[in-house]
Amino acid sequence: MRVEMEQRIREACDRGMRAIILRAGDFFGGGSGSWFDLVIAKDIGRGRLNLSRAARHRARVGLFCPISGDLVRLVEQRASFSACETLGFPGHTVTGQEFIATIEAVTKSKFTLRR
């Protein structure tokens, strides 16, 4: 779906539209409503974290929110970009197991892992 969306944006840029495509990983932090609080930590009060066995060892890119300041800087530099600029926002790459270890270290708690 993302590939198709970017293609449509590029086609619109060929017809005169200007766009900045910002590629980023999963968002976490800065409030509620993300994959972290809706899935992984939804049972944290019961001493459980939810993460599949495969995801525990697979690296994922996460992007700490808010990034609004970075977005403002992009808009301020807009004039120096091409009509359709694609940028990557590197974020943080960690495995699920590293993420769990960090949660346990910060909370000083040990959690049961569920799929």
C-alpha cells in the first residue's frame, strides 16, 4: 500500500504538485493510541507484555514521538528540495527482546511474555 501511495504522489508531482515523503518506523511515546500501548503494553498492569516469539528476535525501527519540531524544520527548508523529495527518518532499531529488557529495567519489574 505504501509503495502505491508513493507512486501516486510521484505521479501528482509530475503534474505540478510538490511533496515531501517522510519514511519512518513505528511511532512510540508521546501519548496513547500506538502499537506499543494498544498491543505490547496493554496488559502491563497484570504483569504481562504481548509480543510474538518471532518479534522478540526481529529488529524493528521505532520513532519516538513527537517529531513535530523535525517536521517544522523540513517545511522551513522546502524551497531547497526537489518537487518530490523522499527522506528517511532513521529512528531506533531494536529487537523486541531489547525493547522488553529496557521496559523491565526502567520499571524494575519482570514481565510474563505472551503472544
